[in-house]
Amino acid sequence: MENNDLLNNIDKLHTTKLGIGRIKQNLGLETNDVVGWCRNAIRQANDIIRTGKNWYVHTDDCVITVNVNSYTIITAHKIKADEIIVADFSSADLEEAYEALLSMVHKLEKTQDKLKPGSPQMTLLIKRLRSLRLAMYLIKREMK
């Protein structure tokens, strides 16, 4: 990872008492050295992104938020399923996911003929198809 201000000034990293409690709770940490734990996580980060007044440090399983000016660790939280960075997936992973979605679309399209137009089941099926096609589009776009 390229050098940036956060890595260059990692010794300035600190947090408040409330921050320590919040981070320990959010991440389920048992260590009392939360700042030390965060320093190690930042050194091994997958990605450090500066957005406005904060850095967002992405590790394998959490995101740490640090103020750009004060080097205060504001919070940290576990990564939720919808926060997974696509760059973590190989082309083979993306292709496999695309094929699985395509299979589901074909199965749902076959079901479509059996449902009454305007029924709640048909509405749900149409929404699911739209969502699956969107996911397929995003995967294909990422593969280019």
C-alpha cells in the first residue's frame, strides 16, 4: 500500500475513553489497548480511503474511521455483507456468481407463466427478477 499521511503519522493515533468503549463493543475486542490494536490493523489494512475529514481504513473484517486533522479514532465497526469490496473477488468468483444468478433468472422466468398477472406473487417475482438482473449487470461491469 502506498504511503499516506495516516501511515506516516500512526504514532499520533489516539481516541477518547468513550471511543475505546465504543470500539471494544463494536468489534468485540477484549484487549485494553484499543489504540495499539487499531495501529496494527491500519498497518495491515487492505485499503485506506480519505473522504472529506475522515480516513476509512478497510481491513479484512472491519472499517476503522479516523479524523484526518486530529488522528482521533472515531469509531470502528465490523464489515457487513453489503460492505464487501468487489475488488476482493477474483474473475472466477465473479463469473461463478454471474452463472448462479443467471440460473435463478431462468427458473424465475419459467415460473412467471404460472402466476396470475397483477397478483402479489407476480409483483414479487418481477421485483426479484429486476434485482437479479441488476446484480448480473454490476458483476459484468466489474469484470470488464
